[in-house]
Amino acid sequence: MEPAGRPSAATSRSLNPWPLLASLAVFAAGLVLCALGQWRVGLWTCAGGLVLAGVLRLVLPRRAVGLLRVRHQAVDVVLLLGAGVAMAVLAYLR
């Protein structure tokens, strides 16, 4: 039982879907480009979606970040930006 006047962890977490949907839309556009044969442009676009998610997680306040908030902020940012940079490097090298 939570102390009076203090919200539980489940109710204090924001479920704002817009930051996640924005980054997923960019990532999905990249997948469509890959399916249409433009694989290098598609990989760059997918990498942009991951980097966008990482940047949004970094700059948005805790209440506005919504469904992008999975773990601690530093872990989320490092994983998203790292995956985006790795995908961009792969697109550049191939």
C-alpha cells in the first residue's frame, strides 16, 4: 500500500505514445524502402529512426517521454543511439 498523497509507480508513469510512434514511423519507412530495393537508403532511414528515439529520450522531460521510457535514461539513450550509429556504419560500409 502506498503512503497517502504519493502516487504509485504505475500511475506516475506517462503512457504518451507520440515519441515512440514518431520514431517507429521513421523506422517503418526505412523498412519499406528496404523492401522496395533501396536497401542503403532504407538502412540510413532506419538508423535515423533509432537516433531520433535516442535523442527524444534524452531531451524530453520524464513526463513527456511516454512509452520510450523503458529503463534508466542513460541506458535507454546509450542503447538507442548505439544501435542507430551501428546501423548507419553498416549502411555506409556495405
